[in-house]
Amino acid sequence: VVHGNGASMKSRATTVPGRGLLFRKDLKHEGLLVTEGHKHILSANLWAIRKASSGQILLVTFGDGSASPAGDASEGGDVSALAAIADGPWYALSVDSATGM
């Protein structure tokens, strides 16, 4: 079951062998205990910006509004700080995309 925007969606795709469900990591979700066979969980972070961009990143937070543990990782290129962003309830996008540039 995936929860979002005040609604819940129950999918049978994950109860059929060989099927799966893809959703954003910031969405609340629940599953059932696997009693037979195997469950495979894949997680990926995709990031791309245009080459001709300002290079500025906008970090949108979800949840309790606590500050990002990454600080200003985009400036220093701190790998551990970037990893913290990838594992948290945040969504990053280029400032150019947000402003329509």
C-alpha cells in the first residue's frame, strides 16, 4: 500500500512473482511479511541537470521540517554530505528548472 495526497493505493503487482512497484522514496508505504520465496528491494537516486545551467541546487524537504544534515554540500562536493541527502526525505532539483530558465 502506498499512501500520498490523503489517499492510499493498494497494488497487486507486488504479490505476483516477477512483478514490482516503483514509487518515490518520500511516500509513506507499507508491505506484508514475506512467508514464502524472496523479496528484492531496489533503491536508486537519479540526478541530472543540463550542462548549460547555473549549477545551483534547490533542496526541498519533506517531513518534520528539520534542517538538512548536508549543509551546503553542493558547493564543497562533500561525498558524505551528498550521501546524507540521498538517504533523507528530501528532493533536489536545479534552480533553473524551478524558475523555468
